[in-house]
Amino acid sequence: MKISIFGLGYVGAVSAGCLAREGHSVIGVDPYQPKVDLINAGQTPVIEAEIGGIVATAVQNGTLRATNDVQEAVNSSDMSFICVGTPSLINGGLDLKYVRNVCEQIGEALKGKDDFHVVVARSTMLPGSMLDVVIPTLEESSGMIAGKDFGVCNNPEFLREGTAVYDFYNPPKTVIGETDTRSGDLLASIYENMDAPLIKTDVKTAEMVKYSDNVWHALKVGFANEIGNISKAVGIDGHKVMEIFCQDTKLNLSPYYMKPGFAFGGSCLPKDVRALTYKAHSLDIGVPILESIMVSNKYQIERGLAMIMEKGNKDVGILGFSFKAGTDDLRESPLVEIIERLLGKGYNLKLYDRNVNLASLVGANRDYILNQIPHISKLMVDSIDEVLEQSGTIVIGNGDSEFSTVLEKIKPGQVVVDLVRIVPGRSQEGRYDGICW
């Protein structure tokens, strides 16, 4: 394929060299003449393992060259990659002036081109940037319609400095946010030889995936440092702790616990987060990440409560109020706090959970619920149907499979607040509201 790459910085130079090495005809575009001259002389404008030799070979073979002539680059290519910088503003937001400028230039160049051209944004941008900035700017500058007269995709990169060439050829995944199938298929063809999952989605999801990845990596670094600091203070090698931690790929480094939903609860997680945070404080160790866990969890409870209250129904039914489906453990269940606070605000509640039988609760579990909600037995009913008959708002509190057909049973005027995603659908105004979807 004939490809033009706008921006010959870190991502652009590596992408240009590697795509040229794959046999594509690549034109690098940059307004800074020294970068253009370096590429044309077979030299890399960035310092990165292996890329120097790749660029030199590609230029020698005639598969890579550079220019600052935008019109010529667009006319000579089928696809344009935007790889310009998106620096921070003083307030922490992104400065998209370079992206906007390049989109204006590409749009102007597209005016005189009859062939279908695909514009691919590889620059890291916040969700909504494609729809609010990239596409409108391209359409306004070209006088054409995206998805019809030209294509647009978002293609986030997952390149680490120092191993960028290796990462280009061995990505953890290839994500394509497409506005139309034709453009997505053309872009996907570039990666057909990559040994990695290829995921096609919408552009906003693709934008968010990139940020989720980077912030998660930052969180991991901070978490490991805080665990290491506590470990050292009590005479433990933090590296040994995290080496063992990382060997658990069933729970620790896995999809488990990584699905957006309601707050956590139970007899272990809240207690242990508090205990480790207290231990850090007693050692004069700062652990802002660990401290924020319970704060974040509390926020999710507040969010769930607000969603229920804003529906405007005083009659509320809660399906599943143990902290996890398949258990009768009520200790520190976030649903118990929701129930307690709704009662305090005068709501009429009906509760159902097939796993909770007050007569069989014993020990700390029984003491906890009777201390929190002494008259809970008066609120409990024996079936889902009883909840549905007497409630305007139905809250799905845990993932018991018994609740999977609830949405099919509700009547006009009733609304479901789903805290666990018991059904795969998206929120529907006035009928179904998911806490994170």
C-alpha cells in the first residue's frame, strides 16, 4: 500500500520505518526540514533500538522517503497516518492544535483527489476527539463527507520507548476504530501478518482503550512502589513479593475484577485494604494509591444510590443484596448500605435474594446484618415476582443468573437499575440504566 505519515517524531518515524520494511511505499511528512533531510539521507530522526538500520535499508531500497509537501504526499498515497504530538495544556487537557493543523492540510489536499483516501489517526487523543475535532476539520477543509468520500479510522499505538520496533511487530493487540467498514478493512490489511488479536470497534472506544492502557500502566507502577515501600519498612524484599504476586495469572494479572460495575464488599477486601493502609500510616509510609481505594469504592456506592433516587420512585425493589451471587455473606455488602440509606430517606423497599435466609445466618454475618438493618426480615419477600409487583424501580444488586430475565418482565413505567450488567444491553432512557454502560 502507498502510505503517507504525518509527523516524524517518535511514533511517526518508527511507524514509517517498520511499514516500509514490510514492503509498503511510505512517504514521511514533516514541516521541520532537518527531519525530512535526515530521513532522505537514510538516517533516523529519533534514537531507538534497530530503527536506524531499518530506515537506512528502506531509503536505500526506495520504499521510504520524506517531504514537507502535503499535497504531493496525499496525491502519492492511499492512506495517511496522523502521528503528530498531543502535548498537555496547563490545565491537564490535551492541546490538539497540531492534529487540527494536519487535518486542515490533509483536507485541503483531498479536494483535488478523486481516489478514495483513508485518514488514520494514530496520535493519542481523548475520547470524542475524532468526532469533535478530526472528522469535522477534515470535512470542513475538504468539502467532502467522511465515510462516503473519504475514510477515517483511529489506530492507537502501543509502542514502548526502547522496545518500539519489537512492539510494532509483536503488539499485544491491534485496535482499529472505524467510521466505515471499507476504511477499517483497508487499514486491517496492513496488519494481516501480525501475530496479535485484531479488534475492530468504534472510534470513541478505540480512543478510550489507549488511555485505559496507559493509565493502568501508571497505576501498576505506583501500586508496586507502595507495596515495595511497605515491604521494605517491615524487612521484606518488595521484589520477591511482587514476583510471587505476578505469578498469579488467574486472578492478579487477568480479566478477573476488571469489569466495570458496582462497589466491592465482603469480609476480605474492605478489611484488608484498611488494615494495610493503617500499617503504612503506623510506619510513616505515604500510600496515596492505597488510601484512594476505599474513597473510590465509596464514590461508586454514592453513584449507585443517586441513580436509584433520580428515578423518582419511592417503591424500590432490590434483587440480590449479598455482596456476591451464590453466597449469603452480607458483611460490608455495598447493597446493605444502599438499603440502609434508602430506608433512612423514607423509601419503601422489597428485597429478594434466594441465598439469604435469616434463620440460617450465624456468627459475624448474622450480627452484622441485624445491627445494620434490625427489621430486614419485614422487607424480604420470597420471589422475584413479588418484588416486581410492588416496585417502580428494580435494582439488580448481584449477578445471580435468576435475574437475567427481569428486563423481559417489567411493565410500562417500571425501570431497572443494573449494578452488575446482568444483561448485555446498553442503557435505555426510562427503562434500563446500567451503572457503567
